[in-house]
Amino acid sequence: MSYSIDIQTLIWLFPIMFILHDFEEIIMIEKWINKNSTILYTRLPEKIADRVMKQFSMSTVQFAVAVVVIFMFVSSSTFIASQYVNQGPFGDIYFFTIVTLVYFLHAFTHLAQAVFFRSITPGAFTSLIIVIPYSLILYYSLLVQNVITWNIIFVCLPFCLLIIPVVLLAHWIGRKVI
């Protein structure tokens, strides 16, 4: 017997999965950075460690503000993808594909960090139990139901780099607002 989840449900689960993952990061980031800053400098070249410290040395509230900014992109991509599936006037699947690809690939950076630091790192647990399984199910379903193609995925991959300035801007906003 085969069970499938409605494609609309899978699309609208994206913001929920994002928040579950980012809650782990919000809860852990400040304490983890404070506790592991010396380890960062022993395991990374000084310039890279300085960049990591500069980028992630923020309070829990500041990081939460950054997550809210990124959540706006997640939510808007979800709405636009939902419109696409329903042939709505604002429909587009490319933006959603880019944002979900970043989310999926980002999970592997958390796992690599956990291996590199030989400890649990912010986001590693939910990457393993939420992000990767959800993303695999989402992409499998989108491909099987012909909502996206492998060509769309490959076309969107280079555009994932455009999300980096968005994340940096979100972190900057988080620091400036609080």
C-alpha cells in the first residue's frame, strides 16, 4: 500500500520545518559560540575563526531577529510555490526551489561542523532528523508529480549563492535592531 502526502501540504510544511530547525539554532548559538570560541581558534585558521566569530557573535534575540528576516523569504517562496501548483497569478517554482535547496544543502554544513568539532553544534540534530528527511521527501514528491524537473534543480543551483548576501543582511539587521 502506497501513501503519499499532498504536494500542497509538503510545500506548506516548509516554513514549519524551517522554524523547527532554526529554533534549535536560536536556542544553542549564543551559548555554543561563547563556550567554543577557543576551540574555533585552535581548529580554524585565525582569519576564518575571526570571520566566524564576527558573523555569529550575537545574542539569542539578535539571532532570532535574523531568523525572522530569513523566514520572510521562506514564507514568500512557499506562497509563490503554492500559487504555482494552483496555477495562481503569482506562481513560480524557481524561487521556492532555490530557497529549499539552500535549506537542504545548509543541513550538510551543520553535520560537517559537528564532525569537524567532534561535538553537537547548533542545527546538527534537526538537520539530521528534520531537514534532510523532509527535503528528500519534498524533492522526491515534486519530481514524481512533475512540479519540478532535474533541469529546474540544476538551473537553480547556482542561484543558491544569491542567498548568502540575504543571510549576511539578516545577521546585520539582527545586530542593528537589537
